[in-house]
Amino acid sequence: MVRTVTGPQLAALIGDRSETGGPAYARVAAAIRRLVLDGRLPLETRLPGERDLAAALGVSRTTVTAAYDELRGGGYAVSRRGSGTRTALPPSRTNGSAGGAGPAWMPWTADGSDLLDLAHAAPEAPAQVRRAYDAALEQLPRHLPGSGYHLFGLPELRAAVADRLTARGLPTLPEQVLVTSGAQHAFTLVLQLVTGPGDRVLVEQPTYPNALDAIGRHGATAVPVALTDDGWDLAAVAAAVGQTAPRMAYLMPDFHNPTGLLATEAERRDLGAVLTRSRTLTVVDETLVELALDGPVPPPLATYLPDDLTVTVGSASKTLWGGLRVGWARASTALIRRLAAVRACVDMGSAVVEQLATAELLGGLDATLPARRAELRTHRDALVAALAERLPTWRARVPAGGLVLWCDLGGPVSSRLVVAAERHGIRLAAGPRFGVDGAFERRLRLPYTHPPDVLGPAVDALEQAFRTVTADGGAAAEPIDAVA
């Protein structure tokens, strides 16, 4: 189903994004082009008719005609007889490469290189992980007489997860928890259960790239809804739901990856209302919810949705350590049983020792988190300071939690920067990895999971790499914003 944008809607999006100087048609074209590159206008969105947009912008129809011509000439729009003008990207923006230089980022490289990994956002293990494994090994003998298969998860871990969710405001029974091998595994099980080829999945734009990959592998289609600079556009969500009738939605309201945005209580309530009315099954990704660095987190999004329409997924990877490979899904007991049946076709359960260790860690999480949060706060502030000093033209909203900054580079150079950075010893994830169909060439995700003595030299190397890709004078922007 083709998505459309009306003249008043597009005029509102253009708003203060209009470029100053130059002919009016060029400013309109530049504004629309920026919206496409930033992911605010998804690809294949039907643009308003020329008269409609001209009236909304208060310009002549000739101005809009010339703007559309410029967009078509640059590959940012295509027109088909009978179907109007739709947004597009030039081929070089959609293949994940920069000037034929090859892939911008090869995930999970196992080449043994000594590149500093700034492509993945995962902290090192705290000291408590070693002690939790020691405690798990002490408990292991009582499990050895059994088969070791626990399809739903160890009872003690299911209880620990349920207790944690209940304490955060989402009453949960152990029977409502399915232990998985990470949050991504949980999401994949939901996809396998409820989607088929051609089904639509509503996602934020940008979003977690592995979720996009999973949606594609299942033959479903991601329906992107652009986030604003300040949060969730509820009108856009409602319009996308109404126009595309998605089979399910995937949302990350808690320190969203990669933007770091935190949905307000009002946004959660409104999102819940829209998705409940449309009976859209919603996967709520809470992998970063425990990493609040500045202030509290609102009640879980699932509290504003019916149990039979919600699956909340979480993980120990970001809060504790990725090597645990333990996650979970929380839903109604009936839905949990259906997910377990799907899981039985893939594996028979997660490793016992890791589950025992994670249960131990969750039980003592309140004692662990203050130091973890203080460490990440120091890392975040050090990265912001280093960027302000060495790359002052980059802009980034400083998040109140999570693990990453979402940087605006000032120009569409992200993929080229990734290639150049490898020559300076840095592995990065280019902005287009986080968008549908190649958007976000102006963006770069930077994790602050490393200590300041690593991040400082890394930013020095980034500055050198950035200088090589902007030697022609391109890419300029406002200084980095320190916004909480």
C-alpha cells in the first residue's frame, strides 16, 4: 500500500528546514531532499500534488513544479503516470557503499583485526559477572540429574525477570516470561509466529538494524515512521497504521537505539491508544531501559497496551554483559506458550549456567546499577567533550540514558567516513545501517561504552578521517549541542 503525504503535512515537515538564499524552488527542493536523507520522508511516499503543496507553502505552482523537477533530476523523486511523484534515493545512496568503495560496514567481523570497535554498543562485564558465575557453578550440581532442557527457561530466572518487571510498574507472573538467547532471539520468535511474506511491520525511523534484517529475512516489509528531533510523531504513527494496516509494530521507547530518545509518559499513552485501536501486536524493546543516566524512566509502554497485544523483550546484554546471551519475552501466558512452541522448532532452551548467573545478577541489580550508570555517565560526557573540541561542526543530542550518541555530520558523508575511519584504526557503523532504504547518510552512531582514555584518541582518529572525506569543503553544521 502506497503511503501519501498531504500538502499541509509536508509544509509542516519542511518548516524551519528550508535553506536560506537561492531561488525559492531550490530551497523547497533542498528541504525535501533533506527530509528524504534524514529519513523523515520514507521512500516510495507519494508527494502532494503541485497545487496542494503550493497552497500549503504559499508559493506559486511553478515554484513547486521546478522543485519537483530538481528532485527528479537528482534521483530523489520519481514520477509515474497515474501514480504521481514519489520519494526516492539515487542508486549510490541505497547500496550501502561510498563511491564504489564496498560495504560501509561488515557486521560481526571475525578477521582478528585490531581495529577499535565503535560499530557495536556493548559495555564490558562488571566485576559482579565473575562472582555470579561462581555462584552459578555452586548451584549447578542440583540441576545435573535432570535433562538440562528448559524450554520456557529456569524457574528461578523467570521469577527474577518477573520481579524486575513488576518492580518497574508492569505486574508480571513467572508464567508470563519466556527466557531466550537475547532480545533479538525473542523478537525473531515473534516474527516467526505472527508474520508471513508481505506482512508489514511498523518500525521507528531510524531503528535497530538487526531488527530490520530480521524483518527482511522473514519476508515481511518494514514500514518506517520517522522520529522527530524531540520524540515520537503520534500523528505520523496514526497515519501509517491507518494507511498500511501493519501486522505488528516494533518500538524502542526507552533510550531508543540509535537516537537515545526517551518516550514521555504522554507519548506512551498515545502510542498505546493508537496501537490498541488498530489491534496491532506490538513488540516493545526494553534492552536499554535500566541504563537511565539523568532522571527516572516513565512507566513501561506495555502498561498502556493489552497483554494479548504486547510482547516486551529485554536482555542482560546491554545492562550487564553481552557474553551472557540471555534475554526474555514477556507477554500473556497464552502468547508465551505459543512463542515457546515456535522456539521448540529452533532449540530446546538456553544454557543452564548462564541462566543461573543471570538470575543471580538480576537479584542484585539494584546494587550494581549505580556504579554502572556513573561509569557510563562519565564515558558519555567525555565523548561529548572530545567531539566538541575536535569535531565542533558535528551535532548530537546528548541522551539521558542508553549507550550511544546519534551524530549529525553536517553532510551526507557517513558511508565514506566509515571507509576512511578503517584506515585510521576505527570500525564504525554508518548511518544508513539504521534506516530503511539507505537514509541517514548525514548520521553516525557513536557508542560511549569505552573509557575516556580510549574515546579521546578515537575522536582524534575520527577527526583525521573526517578531514579526508570533507577535503572539498563540504559538510558543515552547528556546533555540538549539549542537550539533556
